[in-house]
Amino acid sequence: MTVHRRFRDRIRIGPVQVATYYDGRGRDMHTAACTAPGCGFSTDYRDRAAAELAARTHHCKA
């Protein structure tokens, strides 16, 4: 079964987008995902600061 996430509080830092969503248990989760073609960088974090730090320090290899 596919999970449909509703993202909120989205920002863009370079090619990386950071957003907040609720996981399946109702907890806030934060994701950082690179939108560059062929990059594939995407991670989930429990706090927003970690997701924004990952977005700022990400270097695309694509």
C-alpha cells in the first residue's frame, strides 16, 4: 500500500527541498530531498534543524 504524505512548511535550500509531514503514527517528521536530476538524495529526520543542516551541506554528485 502506498503512503500519501501531505507536506507542509516547505523551503528550498539550493537544489534541496526541506519539508515537514506526519508519519504513520502522527509524529512530526522532516525530510530533505534533492531535486537535481539523477541525484537521489533523500533523508528523514526527527527534527527540523537536522534536515536543514543536511540540505545546507549536501553536494550533488549528479
